[in-house]
Amino acid sequence: MTLPEADAALTAEIRGWLDRFAARVREVDYAGAYPFWHDDIAIFGTFQELVRSRQAWTDTQWDNVWPRTADFAFDLPNTLILASPDGGMAVAVTPWTSTGFHKDGSRFDRPGRATIVLQKQPDGRWLGVHSHMSLGKGVPQDSYGDRPVKAR
């Protein structure tokens, strides 16, 4: 039995979603990122074991990462998109890259990986309902960048 991989059209659609969301991370634009995610999302992340709600995610994870890093992007060519047979759910399994900052301001590569579960809404939009992002093995967790938040 093979994995339930999405067809080319759905793969392109979800990769587009990932690319648009990554742009919000690079811009440290929380307000622009909110529409990508369900209000009651459940996530795992670097700074929290389990977070429930988009606002709690912003307060505990986004505030600790987005302003302190730069250059966030998903590795779209190496992203696998799985989909339910009815097309109502999709899962992105994706590596990502970013830049971290040491205390002295020097930069370091800060790669990681993510699993994002998306649900198709009645209006055709995709909303993230679960995210689990983690750093690559041996990558420093702390980053000391200081970029302003564009919009809350």
C-alpha cells in the first residue's frame, strides 16, 4: 500500500499556502499569519510541549522565535503533501530553513522540519489545525535576533 499522496494540483495549492505563510514569518507579521490557522489550533513547538489556541501559540512560540530569527522558508521541492481521499484534509511534511543569531550577532543556519495538518473550509480556504515544528539535530535553540513585529 502506498502513502496517500496528494495529486499535483493539491500539492501546488498546499505548497502555495506554505509559501504565503512563510512570507508572514519572514515579515514578523502575526496579524497577516492569523488567517492561516484555526483559532483553536493544537501545536507542539520548541518552547512548549502542547499549546491550544492560536493566541497562546503566538504568545508562547511566535514571540520567542519570529523576531529572533530571519530568512524563514519551507523547502518546497522536498515537501511531501498527503491528503485524505475526500480532499478535506491534507498534511504537509516539510523541511524548513532559517537564520539564527548568536549573542554576538553572528549568524548561523537554523534548519528544521514541520508537520502541518490542514483542513479545507466550506469557503475553499485551508486552515492549519495542527503544527509540530522542531529544529534539526544539534541546532542551537536560542537565537538572539531583535526584529520588530510588523503587526499584531
